[in-house]
Amino acid sequence: MTAKLLQGADAITEAALAAGCRFFTGYPMLPFTDLLERMAARLPDVGGICMNAASEIEGANMTLGAAAAGARAGTGSTGQGVALMQETIAEAAQAEIPFVVFTMARGQQDYFQCTRGGGWGDYRTITLAPKDVAEAAEHTQLLFHLADQYRSPTILYGDYLIADTNMSVDVQPRDYGELPDKTWAVDGTLTGTGKSRLLWSWDIGKADRRGLMPDGQWKKVAEKFREIAESEARHETYRADDADVLIVSWGTASPFVDFVVDLLRDDGIRAGSFRPITLWPFPERALEEAARGCSKVLVYEINAGQALEDVRLSIPDRDKIEFIGGVSVDYSGMRQGDLLDVAPLRDRVLRAIQQGAAT
Amino acid sequence: MQREVMFTGVGGQGIQLTAKTLATAAVEEGRHVMLLGHYAGAMRGGQTDASVVLGDQPLRTLPIVQAAWAAIVMHDDHWPSTNERIRPGGVVMVNSSLIDDVDRPDCTIVRVPATARATELGAPMSAGYVLVSAFAAATGIVSIDAMLAAMRQLVPPYRQQHVESNERAIRAGFEQEPIPELAAWEQPATAGGVR
């Protein structure tokens, strides 16, 4: 194996190329900009195309077009730009057009944006939140696979710690198994034959070939997301088996939690951690199981309490749950602030445990 | 073995480039490496820091380094935030051209007049390479060949005129004698790397 020192943006780019991504668009916005630059530099090497769009709306719709034609395609931005892409993501989910959206968020405040979305209809988006650069490379390849497997847009939730950190990484192509041919792709080969295909979120069909119609199409899509929720939830635990205090966190906050778990264990506190790897589908049953023997479940995320809602939906005994995260942004507004560190996290955990003991 | 190195200085001193050079050189020698730079919107004169973590096993570190073995201090304007993370018994490389002293009696302090030496060589902008190379020579954390190769790889095409002066600075830094008690590794890197 040959590891190279890769910035997160490089590692994601190499992983996307290994996954067969050949079309990418975006509009520069930190900390996403580095990813767009790397894609622009590398895609031509493999016969691919990267376009600097005039806006995030244009970029997302070009990606939708490339994906509809059968290409493995991606786009991305930071939360502010992904806000502009919501209509496209929802339309793609309903019309079953697969691509990957890379949100290099400015912190953890876009959890709702990725897991709830701001588009129309009964759609969801598979969202993976890597904890570090190596996992971001792995998730990138998995997301392209899942997008094609389920014919649906998927999301990678990164941030500056993912985009900017350099690590010695060996990006290897991963094999997630066979995928069906894209017999649905609108690739122009059937033009003029009377058999040309149509991708349409309403699926009304053509004059001579009626589609499923909105009722049928939207039931079909909703059923698909129900199946994904059953089968694709992923999670990780650390020292959780005998834990009395379970700390839930996600993405780049989780390594800090695991670090603090070790410190607390050294002090005789039976702490453990739980990390949803898929933000949607949220691993509800696994969390319910992990929390069963715990007296406290603490939720640590650098926002006002977003994954907190999914934790509340997962654990029947809500009185166990306490929020120890919060909004914390650095001077630039583009990175997490001081709350994302070992000392403040440890203080908040200890305070929560002491308060619990006092009441 | 895992070694954490924190760089601190002001914009324009080459903190980001020299940190990346150390990281790249170590990867070439087969180490596991993590690097994270931090700098403000102001380029010249603003705060600029970087952390490099190196190991001969997969790393166990956070991107925000909690405690470090070594500091490379090019300027002391922003030294306090680095200082509080340097472990007792660590090593502090001081650019003595600009900094009188650092108050760390519990650490080994190595004073190198990096800015003056680089200026003598006709390349004041390469002072960072003098200090980081003196650190590498004192500790053996990377070899001079790996450092030179990494620097050549990282200097962009439009800055090639600086390769030669950077090389002089690296060679000047490596005039520093090895300090046995600061040896970074139990095993030196082999040609094929330590993995």
C-alpha cells in the first residue's frame, strides 16, 4: 500500500474518481471550494467534466441532467449553497435520478437540512457523516453506490475538519457489489424511435404509454424510502456495552467524544459513545438498544439541538436525555468554535452527571 | 510511537509551507501523518499555526491536538495558545533572532537564529526552513533527503526561483547536531519506509 498525504478535499476527489464519478459541478464557497478545485483539476485526467456553475441552482440542475443521462455525477456546496439546491434534490428524489451532494458545511448546523430537507413531497436523502478524512474517502464511494442502488440523491456531510485536514491516506477502489444497468437513463440513444424514455417526478407518461401517475409514483418512492430506513441505518459504538452514561454525537465531533470517554473511564466513570454514521436513516433501534442500560444519554453536537430530536424519537424514556451541545462558531463563521474540544466537552459531561446525582 | 509537533508564527514566515513539508517528508519515509493548518483572514502578520502528528503506527489523535511533544516557534505573538499544549519534557525550537526566550524550564529549548541565518544566506523568506530543519536534525524526525524532496515537491511552479534558497536554508538547519535525548524514533525509517 502506498499512502499519500492528502487533504480531505483531495481524498474525496480521488475516492469519487475511483467510484466512477465523471461529472461534477459547483460554485465556490468555503470550505467546499477546495473540493471544487480538486475536481476541476482531476476530472479531465479521466475523461470527466467539472463545471464551475454560475450558481448553486444551476450547478445542481446540471448535475441532475448528467445523472439523468446515466453519468455518475456529483455536486456540492456549503449549507448556504445546498439551501439553494433543495428543489433540485427533491425533484431528483421523486423522479429517481441518482447523484451525490457533498455538503462541506461550516459546522454542524445543517443536520436538519440534510436529514429533513427543504424540498417538496415524501422524500428522504441518505446522508453519511464521516468522522475523519479516511472515512470520508470510504463514504464517498459508498454514497455513489447507494445512489445508484436506490436511484436517489445521497449526501455526504463534511465540514472544514473533513475538507482541510491532511492525512496519510491510501484511497483504494471499493467494491460494493453489482448494480443493475441504467435502463432508465435518458441518454439520447432512443430519440426518434418512438420508444424514448421519460424521467418525470409525476410519471404521467406519454400519450401512448401511461406512467404510474403521481399517486403511483409517489407511493412507489415512499415505499422505497421505507425500505431504506429499514435496511441502511449504520452506526458505531465505543465502550458502550457496560456504559452507564452514553454520549451521542456525529461526524467530526465523535472523535472528541471517544477521547473524552477514555478520560472518563480513567476516572472510574462508565462512559460510552454512540455515533450515527447515517444521519438518515437514523439508527433508531440500535440507539434504543445501546441506551437501554444507561441512566443518562447525553447529546453532543455543535448546534442548537438537531440530532437531539432523532435521539428523542429513538429512546422511549425521554427523561434520560440531556443536551450538552450548543451553537459555537469561530471568528470566521466558517468553522466550529471553542465548544468543539476535549476540555469543554468533558466539563459538560461531568456537570450533567453531577446534576443527575443531585436530583 | 507518536510525535506531535505544533508550529506557531505570523503570516509570511512560511508556517503552513514548512509544516506541510515536514508532513510530506514523513509520509515519504513511511510514517502515518496528520496535518491541520490554522490561519486567519489576514495573510501577512496574522496568526498562523499548524499541527503535525507523526507516528509509526496508525495515529490516535484528534485534529485539534490536545498535547504536543514539540513546538516550532517562529514568532511569539501567538505562542501562549501553543505553549499551553506542550507537554512537560517536550522540546521547543525557538527562532532566537526574533524571540528572547520562552518560559519553559520543564522543556528542552533549542535556540536557532533562523531569521539571521537565512538572511546571511540571502534568503530571509526561507527562515522557517532553517528552524524546522534544525528540529529535524536535532531529533531525527525526518532525514535531510526526505525534507529536500518534500520541499521540491511542494514549491509551486510559479515559485521555482525559491527552490535553491530553500535548499540552502534546509542544509543550514541540518548543521544542527543531533541531540540524543530528543531522538524522535526508536527505529530510524528504512528506505522502504517503516510499514
